[in-house]
Amino acid sequence: MSLQRLSSNSTPEDLANAVRQDGGAIVKNFLDSDLLARIQRTLFDTLESAPNGVDDYFAGTQTRRVSRLFARTDWMAEVALHPLYLGAARSILQTPIKIWSGENQVDVAPDIQVGVTQAIQILPGQGLQPLHRDDSVWLWRHPNYGREARFQVMVAVSDFTAANGATLVIPGSHKWDDERMPRQEEAVSAEMSAGDALFFIGSTYHGGGKNTSDAPRTGLTMSYDLAILRQEENQYLTLPIERVKRYPEELQRLLGWTYGTTFAGFVERNGQMSDPNDLLKMKDFLEVGHFD
């Protein structure tokens, strides 16, 4: 079994359907050449000065990682708001559920938010990362919970090959229960050219590949998660308020500055459960905890 490869002019629903079927899919030329070049300039320099990891089991001692990418870059907003990625994320994650409010039964679609951003550079000599599901960060149960918690992208900033540590994915593993153990021989290598992107869901088993080449492999990953879940990377502590204010409102809300459809994340203001996004519209709101 292999992953489907889609063109960059595919629709969000094309991508969502491919991921629903196989647990992941690859989009060719996801990034245009200009955006890719800007990302490469930033990340190659930033990762050059980043320390290697100290966790030999999971993070890797021959792997460099850098997060806080919204704070570090101007282009992260372009990745997050890419219509193919965001549209597919909404399709997969925002499945409505029915709830009762008194005598009224209504359909409510969950909100989504940015969960994690990270540049990952696998250096020569790095071994295999254990195959894992990213939704285990919330101890997600399969199939008990009946829905996906995460939709993730891994952009190839450099070429991904089987030799240099391309991400390994087990197609179809999103349909497994929690008793089945993932095996390396079941995984396929997500080989990509720079600018291509791998998309996968939180229930799909995957892991970093082994780098037996003489050059590093650099990727950029980001997730959209259900907004009812705790962010894996704390965006509130990594992003200055002044920077958040410069973003379009859609991205502000995707970064968590909203109370969404269920009031989760409200801020009390003048005795009312208020939308945090309203604070960003106040000129004098420059510090958390300081507003009227």
C-alpha cells in the first residue's frame, strides 16, 4: 500500500478524501518557488546554530528542532492560511456533532487551532524514530473517540529521500485500534522533492527515517488540532501580542484568540463572557492581564 500523490491544483476535498482513505497523502509543489526560497533562507540559517537533541529514544541526538515559528518568521502565516491545507483541515476536523440545549438539539462544529510548529533537521547518522501517533499527546483512543484530533503537514524544505531520513508512514494505520503494534516493515517512505508536502492525521502511525546519507534532511511541520484540546506548543507564551495584532482575524482565531462556538476560552470583561479576539482590537491591550 502506498500514499496517493496529488497535484497542487487539487481541491481541499480531494486532499481530505485521500487522507481519509489512506491516513495521509502527498501534494506535489505545495509551496511556490518564492515561498520555498524564503523558508529555506530562514530555516537553514536558524537550524545551523540550533543544538542537537539530547533524547536518544524519540527526539534524536542527531536531529535539530526549532519551534516558535510564528514568532520567528513572517512566512508562517502563509503556510497556515494556505487554502488547500486550511480547507482540508476544516473538512476533516470540523465534523458537526449534535448537542442538546434544553429542548433544542443543535449541530455544533468544533473550532480548530494551531497546535504545533517545528522545523526538523535530521542529520547524517540519525537512526529511526519510533513509529507513533501524534494524537497520543492527548492520550487519544481508537476507535473509541470516533473522530480525528489533528491534521498535520510536513513540508519538504529539502528533498526527502529514503536514504536521508524521509518521514515513514504506515498507510491505513489510522483505522487500527490501540492494541495493534506498528512495525517498520509496514511503513513506506514519503519521498518528496523540496516544496512538496506530506499531509496526515493524528491517528496515522509515522516516524522520522534513518539518515544514512552525507547531507541533512530538513522539514517544516505544523498541525491544526481541535480547539477543545490543549495546544501542544503554547502559542500564548511564544507570540508577542503586538505580533498577533498584525495578523488577519482568521489567523488570530486559529492561534487561539477566540472563544469559538462553545465559549471555551472566554475572558471575563465587564461582567460578561467576552471573546478574547475583542481584546486584540483594543489599542491599549499590550500585555496579558492588563485590560478593562
